[in-house]
Amino acid sequence: MLFPFFKKRDRKTPEIPSSDPFNIADIIAPSFIEIKHSYLKMGERLAKTYFIFSYPRYLNTGWFSPVINLSFPIDVSIYIHPIDSAEALKQLRRKVTEVQAEISEREEKGLIRDPALETAYTDLEDLRDRLQTAQEKMFNFSVYVTSYADNEKELRDIEIELRSILESRLIYIKPALYQQKEGFLSTSPYNLDLLMVSNKLNTSPLSTSFPFVSFDLSSNEGILYGLNKHNASLVLFDRFSLANANSVIFGVSGSGKSYAIKLEILRYLMLNVDVIVIDPENEYRFLSDAVGGSFFEISLSSDNHINPFDLPQPKEDEKPSDVLRSNIINMVGLIRIMLGGLTPEEDAIIDQAITETYAAKDITPESDPKLWGKKEGLEFPIMSDLEEVLSTMEGAESLVRRIQRFTKGVYSNFFNQPSNVDTTNRMVVFGIRDMEDELRPMALFIILRYVWKTITSKMKKRLLIIDEAWWLMKNEDGASFLFGTVKRARKYWLGVTTITQDVNDFMKSDYGKPIITNSELLVLMKQSPATIETVKNTFNLTEEEKLLLLESPTGEGIFFAGTKHVLIRVLASYTEDQIITTAPEEIIKIKEAKKELES
């Protein structure tokens, strides 16, 4: 039978192709449907429907889960028709009588006992008791499965896999021979049971058939993170709906970490979420330019400067003295990183010197915080002001000599300048690729402190992306500040994303584990064999999940959200891919195409 999908015309009606509108059915319908005895052919695709006709004595909870989680596309329909208890008891009484009669007949003939008959009798009597006391009910239960394939061989392979899964549980299926049309319609969303192949089940075994037991991370809000590899569903999620919006991403170089994060940034920007990125390789620049963001190159020769002495404006529930004290403590931590450590005596001197440096600019707990940095005489000090104060203090000679490295010469261009960057754009990227390696931890610390000033100045949904965070974790003060940022982020509607390649480097810090604990989102991509055991123990992975992370292709990994986790594949549209790709060959192609268009 062949059913072509086109409109019939009255022969008397003139054909006017140009003015004949198409509707949605013309677009999505296959060109034809051919019905064969064992499958349907819809255009170029084949479909085959099966029904379950036999169940074992006992059904384990979630027995249908392997079918739901198959990687190939299937449609499943489950029909449950209640049976009147009085009618069910009447049928059971008849069945009990038949079984009891057969047992008696075998006894009269002197045959050995049949355990199957005796078990059936016991089960029937037990079910009768439960029905009579309303502990159970009876139902007609039908399960139909329609699989799809491109050719007959693939269709046979799918049938073999279905049979192997179900028959291992003593559950048997048959194809709906000569009823494929009815079977297809029965698994379509019409709520029509045209096959009417059912089994009688009581409440207990029926409850084990609940189909929605597969891993699922879909919600009504949020962005598309990727495809759920367990069951091909979409991973739609809003990180701001969790207890905190922080995330941690681990994966070796080339595993797809940056690609996944750029995709997340692009999609959250469309939801009016601001993004700040600390970029160690300047690889977010193209994305920033594409969305009209601001990119600040941070290096010793750059014209972009950040002053570590800058202070945020106190919020309504904050005291100016607390803001000033907190900033002084953080400044001591920065000086400790810059000078390679401080003795207890030097620590006390630096604390006092920073306080006096602010006081010299009339920035004290008693001064008006609204004027800090905005009025002559109240401008924020710079590093040379600290050097000047230290030079007047007893026992600070060594500190003066060491700090001159950052107030004079080439280092002063970055460490001894007033701030001139504007972070009011929707997307702001700080590129530190050209910053010397020995200065990177200091630069990261200064940038992160300046970003925190922006975050606390105005309550707004924001993402803070810290790529290659292990640079900051190398120093205890940097790790401590990062942990403090992660821990306090929720109060400021901020989601901090911490990205790193090596779990071992991250976990060496005392703050590594607490940062993970305070991050509700976690993405694990391909891991190195050298670190996989640390990953397995840290995140309580199974042996199978461990092997998956060792062999994961680019763009795939395990996505954790709270207590749930799924195997995910990151998906991007063609346009998104052109904006966020990090593959060198793709970037060269895009640049060449851009040059051709410009010429």
C-alpha cells in the first residue's frame, strides 16, 4: 500500500502554482508512506513497531530503563486500562478453580508434584486476598515500541538489541506483523491503542514499569548546555536556579573546555546576564568583539591599567570602616605575593603603612565614602605613595628596596598607575597572555580584586569566568581570595566559573576542595591517565565513568548539577561555532573569508 502525501485537485480547477500556499503539513510530512508486513517506509526512513506479550513472575524496579536510555531514536507508548475489581475477582476465582482441579487430578493419578502449579496457586490466592482487601488493583497493561532506522539491516540490529535487553529480564516482544500501521499510530501522540495487545498486571508489578527513570537535566528555564548522551534528550538548565551559581570545569588541553564555556557565555548574554572573563591566552577576544564587548590587554607595555588601591563603594548595609579594613587585608595579601612572602614583623609594618597611605589621601572610616576617588585630595593612592610612607617608617628599609621593583622601571607601568579601564560593558575580558609568567599570579589577584569592586557596586546577574585558575591557586593568598569570591558570590547574584587543566595542581591547595564544594555545577571533560584516580576519588565516580573520561572525544564529558549528573555532548549551531571556535584551522578559514568579504 502506498500513500503519497500531496493535495488532490479537482480536474476542473485550474492549477495556479505561484499562488498556492504551503502549510506546515506540506513541510514536515514525508513524501510518501509505504506499509509493508513488518515495517513502514516513510520517505527515506523505516519504522518498525513491537509489543510486549510476556512478563516474568517478578519485575524489578526500573526494568524498562535500559530501553528508555537507548542511544537510537524510539517512540514508546504505555496504555493502562483499569479492570473492575469485582470482575477481576471473578476471573481469579475461575483460574484458582482450574489450577486447584489440575493439582487434584495429578494427585489422583499418583503423579509427582508440579512446583509450577503449586506456586501459581499460592500466587493466585495471595492476589485474591490483596484484591479483596483493596491493597491491590488489576489493570490491562500494554507496551508498544517503535524504532526508526535508515535501512533494513539497521532495523534488524535494533531489534536484536531490544530483544537482548528485554529477554535478559525474561520479557518477550514481537513485531506487529501486518499491523504496522496500527502499531505506528499507537505509538504516535494520539492516545489511540489500536493494537489492543495487553497483559493483566496488578499494582505492584505495574509500578515497576514507571518509564521516567532515565537521567534527565531539563528545566523550563535556562540555556541549552548540550545533548544528554544517556537518552538523547536536551540538557536545558539555569545555573542561577541552584543553591549557588558557581561551576568548576576540569579537562585536559583540547578537551573542549573553552568551547563549552564560550557557548555558555554566548547563550547567557542573550538572557541579559553580564559576563566578565579573565583570559590567560586572549582566546576570548574574538567572542568579545563579536558581541560588542570590551577587551583589555593586561601587560607591562599595555595602556590599560588597574590600581590595586581602588575601593568599592560601600553598600547600604555595609560600614565604610569594614570596606576599608577588608581592602587593607587584601592589599597585605597582594604585597605578600609581590614580595615573595613577609615575616610577621614586615606583615605588621605593611598593614600600618597601607592604612597610613589611605589616610594621607584623607580616606579614613570617618571620611565620606561617596567622595572616595572622586574628589581632589581623596583620589586613590598608588604604589609609589605606599613606598613614600614606608620610607618614613623604622625597620622598613628592606621593604622599600623590594617594593621599588614595582614603583620604578618597567614594572611600574602596570603596578603604579591609576585605573583607566571601564567595566560597564555587558561583556568584559581581561587578556593576560602577554604578562610575564612570574607576574601572572599578581596580575590575576589585582584583576580579580578590581572585578570584585565592580560586582559589589551593583546587584545584577553576572558570570565571572576564571580560565587557568591554577595560576591563582599557586599562591595561598591568591587561592584564599578566589575561595572568598566563590563563597560570597551568591549574595551578589554572581556565578563564578573556575577552569583548569590539572586537577592535581588545583587540589594541592588547601582551598581547592572547598572551592569545588561551594560549586553546584561541575563539568568533567577528558582527563589524563596521570590524574584520573584523583578525579575519581574527588568526585566519587564509578569505574565506568572513570573509563568514559579517559576516552571522551572533544566536547563530551560528565555534567553535574547539584545531586544529578549526566553524560553530555556540547552542541552549537553553525553561527555559534563560527564565533566561539578555538580550532586554529577554523580560525584561519574565518579570517580568510572575512578578508575576502572586505576586499
